[in-house]
Amino acid sequence: MFHWLEKNPFFFAVGVFIVIAFAGLIEILPNFAEASRPVVGLKPRTVLELAGKNIYMKDQCIACHSQLIRPFKSETDRYGQVSLSGEYAYDRPFLWGSKRTGPDLHRVGNYRTTDWHENHMWDPTSVVPQSIMPAYKHMFTNIADIETAYAEAVTVKKVFNTPYDQPNGTKLGTWEEAQKAALEEAKKITADMKNKDVKDAVANGQIPEIVAMIAYLNALK
Ligand code: HEC
């Protein structure tokens, strides 16, 4: 029936365009729906959490992990409540991912703790003997890029009107205030950690990547 189409490059190209445009619309339109507005009580990420998210992207955790719990019993039993689009309203970009070599992480903050992550990121097999996840020892010495995370927060605040510094929002403030807040947050995390070098670095005002990474993972709820 469509032989003539396959033999006519012009109309075939038009056909392909229409199909792709339709598929694109199906993906884009729901974002304008009420359901994709921020869920009640959603707060933008703190600067330290954003720095952790940037490490998550830099180190390609998304290659093995999704952040999207689908509406299947097997998933909600294991990971928790199904993910709502409004929960990602302040995520730029969102990190849904499409590959699950490891488990979904969208609510990992509900069932894993700082000390668990510390052991796991240093040597995954120390807590999950059969784990094939790579170790991320470099995060314990690399210093997190807080400045870029702050710049990012300032930008999304301006461009997308993300509710930083608004009543019930996350406090952003000036760069000096943000630096202080990130360090305070980091100190709370290192209180539950045992690695001496990491603790010393934070006590001296520097935040290793692992601390930002854990801040982010703990915030995934
Ligand atoms: C090569 C694939 C791979 C990469 C890359 C990877 N992981 Fe994993 N991850 C796994 C596998 C497999 C598991 C399950 C076994 C385990 O717990 O170690 C896992 C488990 C986890 C868990 C425990 C989840 C749970 O519910 O128990 C966390 C947290 C985690 N990964 C975080 C990360 C972070 C953060 C990164 C990036 C820095 C990362 N992973 C990169 C494969 C990967």
C-alpha cells in the first residue's frame, strides 16, 4: 500500500518528519499539564546537593542507574512510591536515565544512610559482596566544585524563577552565605563519616566530592 511512499524520497521525508514531530509532541505536551507543576512542599536543591548532582553527571552514574520509579508493584515494593513528574520540577536536567545495571535511586535517601554510602562508594563489595559497581575512591580526595553549583543555582533562580530565597524555599543568599551554608551542611554529614582525611578537609573549610555526593544521595527521597 505504501510502496509509492518508499520510492519517493520527498514524501518519505515528509512522512518521517510528521511521525517524529508527533512522537515529540507526545513527549513534550504533558510537561505543560498541571500534574507536572512542582509537587506541594518541593524545595530546590541546596548548593551542596547541586554540587553532588554535578558529580553524579560527571562520573556517569546515569549509565547504570535510573531515577524514575515506574507504576509497577515490583518497583513500588522495592523503591517506594511511584515517581511523579512534579517532583523533578527543579531538576535541570532531570536524571531519569534509561539503564538499570544497578537499582533505581529516586528514593535511595529513604533507605540508605551516610555511613552506608561512605563504605559503598569506597568499596562497593564491602557492603554488597557480589557488587559489580566500580569503586569511587577518587571522590574522597577530589574537592567538590561548590562555586559552579552556586552559579547554577543563581542562574536557575533567575531564568526559571526557581523559588530560592522565597518563603518556604531553599536559602541561597550571597556567595559568602552559600559557602558558609554548604560547609555547615558538609559538617553535619561528616559527623556520620569515619574517613579521617575527609573529616579533616571539611574541618579546614574544603569539601571533598564524596560529601557533596552523599548530600545529594540523601536528598533523593
Ligand atoms: C557500571 C555500573 C554502575 C555505575 C557506573 C554506578 N553504579 Fe551504583 N550500582 C551498580 C550496581 C550493579 C549496584 C547494585 C549492587 C550494589 O549495591 O553495589 C549499584 C548500587 C548502588 C547504590 C545502592 C542502591 C541500593 O538501593 O542499594 C547506590 C547508592 C549507587 N549504586 C550509587 C551510585 C553512584 C552515586 C554512582 C556514580 C558515582 C554509581 N552508583 C555508578 C552499578 C553501577
